[in-house]
Amino acid sequence: MLTLYIDFKSAASYLALEPTLELARETGITIDWRPFSVRPFVVPAEQDEETVGERHRRVRAAAQRDVHVHYAAVQGRDMHFADRPSGSDAALAALAVMEGDPVPFIRAAFAAYWTEQADLADETVVETLLQSVGMDCADWELASVKLDSIRSRAEESGIFEAPSYLIADQLFLGREHLPWIRSLIPAGQRV
């Protein structure tokens, strides 16, 4: 089992989706999808009188955004960063209580956030996404409680960013570790 912590507003999680699904297809490993809310990514606006530190943070954030957009293009995906990013807590709560295959919803939520700048903190928006993939979230209050519980346990185990992978009691941050993760999948489990 490969446990994967994601957030729909995490550009790195969005870019990790298809490579992770490909790893699962190739190896036969099951993915346990877990929601984990991270801070939204924002490129600070240029100030008239910036300190060296402020300029460094702005330039670094812009470069990071450009790298994400480049890798999205390499994957054939659209990726648009909103000036004011919205939240994702309702979509993460729905994922926390989801039964069955969550991948259609995960794909729909990522696409809505990164191509349409949908507000995934809005339960009405998330309900529409769920309906579009033939699912629903019957109890939003329970979903919110479960999301908080998952986050607390994740933080206790050292998770602080998304995507984070947990396999064989080892924690990996980011899709760049997928080759190493592949090497930890037992040979007998590979397809």
C-alpha cells in the first residue's frame, strides 16, 4: 500500500497525480488517497521599496510558479495560477469520507481548481463536481471532522507538505522520489 497525501490547491500534488497513477498501473500497488491541506501558493506582488529578502521571496516564488507551469505543459495539462487562490477544504473533506474509487473525483477537482480556479472550499461547487462523477457527500459535518482527524495524525507522523508519500514506513516529499518509491514496492506485488 502506498499512502499519498494531497491537496487540490497544491501545484506539486496536481503534477504528481498522473505519474503516481502510472506507477500504480505499472506495479499494481494500491494507493490510499489522503487529504492534507497546505497553504495556498502566492507570488508576492512587487513592492516599490522591497528589502532584499522580499525581492528574493518574490523572484523565487515566480520561478517556482514558472517551473510548475513548464512541467504541466510537458504533461499536456493546463495550469493557471490565480492571483487570489481559493481554498480546498470542502473538496478535501469529501475525499476524507469518500467510498469507492476516488480517482475520477480527484481528477475533476484538480482540473476545476487549476484550469477554472474553482473555489473548492465551497460545498456547492464540490457537490457539483461530485455529481459530475456520480458521487455525493452525504454528511459535510462528519467529513470535516474526519478531515481534521486525518490532518492531526498526518502531522504527528511528520507530514507537513503535499504531495507526501508513505511506503514501508518511509516518508517521501514530492513526485521526484517516485523512482525510489518504485524500488520499495515488493517485487512479488509488481504486475
